[in-house]
Amino acid sequence: MIDATNLSLGYGSQIILRGIDLHIQAGQFWFITGRNGTGKTTLVRTLLRQLTPLGGTLSFSGAMQDHSRLGVVPQTLRIEETLPTTTAEFISLGSVGARLPRRDLRANLDYALERTNLAAQANQSYWELSGGQQQRARIARALVRRPKVLIADEPTRGLDVEIQSALLEQLRDLNATDGITLLVVSHNLQAVKQYASHCALLSNGGAVALERPHFDPLEDTLGGGL
Amino acid sequence: MTESFLSELAFHWTLYQNMFAQGILIAVTLSLTGVLVVARNQIFTGAAISAASTLGIALALVLAQYSTVHHHTPDDDHATNWYHSDSFKTTMAVISAVAASLIVVGRGRSRNAYEARIGWIFLVSTVGANLLVAKSPHSLEEIHRVHSSSILGAAQSENVLLALVAMVTLLVLSATWRGQLLLATDPEMASSSGMRASLWQWIYAIWLAICIGLAIRFSGLLYTFGMLVLPALIARSCCHTMRTVLIASPIVALGATLLVFVPELIPGWSTGYPSEQLAIFLLGVALLPAWCYQQLRLRWQQGRASHR
């Protein structure tokens, strides 16, 4: 799905990551991890085609070739509480650009609500949801496109440990049951060890691709945590 | 008695029909566009672009004066007539509005830089418009009328143009509503959804400027800015979804416009107050209870969220 060879990434003339080799196949559960400022968001933005690589080759195939089957859960949400919206309306914004008949859009919305256990809250205000439910609504907003690939930038950030676990279980279920390829940016070392099939470990301006069960370098590089 | 009332009504209608149509068309166009302005939290962008349009009208007045002074040959007649026409003022208002809009709305930069640019445009345009015509009492009076929105009155052909703009706004917003809302609230997500976010930002900036530039020339700064933000703010405070905000905003604007303009059409019902200012005052007053309702709702929602 994604083949990166000797990739250099950055902004303008400033290279942040270099020599990256990543080969991501359909159905895998990838984590992108590393300390703050190692270039995780830069890598994600490049995979979303929001940044052009400064060197190397990056090719996409399958669902990554266009945006129609790509779901994204961004790290931050810009909307404010004064913007009135229901859970269903918020989630349906994810179907922008999907070009589907109304009936399919409705079916996809039902699927996203059901897979994130938010069907009961569909007509409630988005702002009535708890922190964990709001995060699930953001994932549902990505799922409403019926994605083959889901990219989530720090989806567990700011959540309680218990809610983090529930959310990661939900992501694992999406990967195992629905066959969605997952790329999750996370600082959570335990989550990486527990859920990842593969991991891109970013450090010292480069990236190392690891495959389960060979996750030992995570401990060596990141030591006592991130 | 009835006959004389009807003949007076017909006379009032002939006198005010263009003003009536114009007030309604501007209210609908701006209140629809304003939903996006409010969703983007760019309320003062409207004020800055409105002020820039006023500067455009002042420039038009100065150029008209200049063309009269330097009018030498009969060949100059055509150009001089154009400089003195309402179309020239409208064109200059729209050009200034587009220039201002491209400066402030264009690409997403930091919030501080964005607000600084808005403040700069507002101040320079407002002061510039007054200074440009300061030595010409007639032009100065026209600029004051633009500022205070006491100038309603358009030809039928101009109403056709306003109707066209209102229709395009309605059609484009209805067809691309979900995308526009996503772009307004989460541009990165819109971009990663395959939407041409950058192109749409420019289209939005230019269209907003065209709507404001046209409205300013016909109805002045207060009515334009008021109709752009107040109906959308009232609708946002009272509605449950953004889709209903899109429907409610023009209804609120129409309601205020009809409430103020209809008495002008009926003999003996005129309030004697400037209609445009009265409409904006009514909307401003209506926003207060809407805000109270919004605060109560937000508190209730926060309570529900913390109990989950």
C-alpha cells in the first residue's frame, strides 16, 4: 500500500527525517512512535500528501492511491463548543468527497455509529459526549468513508488510561474484523507493544521499521518511556 | 376611503419596491454567506472587508472628481460619464473588497497575524475613505451615508445582479454545504478527504468580497456588516445543528427585513426611522436572548458530558 525508499522529509530546505524505508501492506497494524520532535507528524503529513518528500521515492497503491477510502483522525479538533452539531452531523462530515448516493451515505453513517458504539447518541449534541465518546466520534468520522486505511494521529492523547485501553481495543477490532490497515501515531510504549503488528520507531533524524515480535529496540531507544 | 388607501399603497409600492427587493436580496445573500463567516470565527473579517469597500467607493468619488477637472475633449465624455456612474462605484467597492479579502482570508497563518491584518485593514480603510474625500463636502456626505447605511435605493437592473448573486450563493452552499462546513471547521481534514482546500479558500475569499462589495454600495456598512453576522450568530445560538443554522439564518434576516420594510410600504405605518439601521438594531437586540439561551444550553451540555 505504501512503499517508501530512502525518503527525506521536512519543510522547505530543512530536512527533519532522512533515509526512511517503510513498506506497509494491507491489513497491518502500524504504530509510528518516537520522542517529541522526532518527526512523527511530518511523516503522517507526508503520507497524507500534505507535504512533498524532499528526496527518495514514495509510492502508493491500492486504497492509498486516492483519498476515497482513506480515513483520518487528526490530532487536534478546531471546532468550538459554540458550533452547534449533533454526533451524527459531526460524523457525516467525514464523508466529504466520497461521492456516494444518499442511501449509501446513510448506510455508512449507520456503520460508523455502530462500530464506535455511538448509535444511541446519534441525535444528541456532540458537546454532550464525554471525552472518550468524542474521541470515538472522531474515529467514526473517519470510518464513515468505509476506509481501507485509517491514519490516527495520537488518538489516545488526553484520555484516561481506562478509556485509552478501550479505544485501542476498538482500533484492534477494526483491524482484525474489518481488515482496516491502521497507522497510529502514539507515545504510548505499552500500547505499541500490546497492539502493533509493526512499528516505525523515529529517532535521531531517521526511522527504523520493526516487526512483531522484534520490538526490543523500542526499549533500548526509548528506555523509561517517551 | 379604501380607494384612496389603495392608490396610496400603490404609490408607496412604486416608490419603495426596489428598495424593498434590494433589502431582502442583500439580507438573504449576506445571512447565508455569514453562516460560513461565523463558523470560521471570522466575524471581524466582515467588518474589515466592509471598511475596505468603503475605501473603494471613496476612491471612485476621487477619480470621478479628477476626471471632471481634467476633462478636455469631447472624447473624454464617455470616460467621465463612466467615472460618475454608480457602476463605477460598485466596481471599485468590489475590487477593494476582493483585495482586502485576499489579504485577510487567503491562506491560514497564525491567528495573531490574521487579527493584526484585519485591524490594519479596518483602520486604514476607514480613515483613508474619510481623508480621501475630506475636502469635498458632497463626497464626504456620500461616504458618511455609506458608513451609516442611510442610502438604500437601487435600480431594477442592479436588483437583477443582486438576485443573481443571492441565487448563486444559495445554490453553491446547498450543493457543497458539507464540504464548506468541514473546510470551515477542520481544513486539514478537508484536505485529506480529497477536497481542494486551497482552491476553495480562495473561492470563499473572493465570493465573500463580491457579496460585501455589492451590498456596501447599495445598503451601506452597518446594514452589510449587520446582515452578515447577526442572523448567523442568532441562528448559531439557537439551533441544534449547523444544517438548521444554514436554514434559520436567512429566515431570521428575512424576518427582520420584512418587519422593518413592510411598514414603509403601507401608508401611515412608517416609523420615521432609517429602515436599515432599525433592522440591524432589532437583530442586535434579538441576539441578547439568543446568547442567554446558548449559555444555558452550553452549561447543560457540559453537565451532561461530565456525568458520562
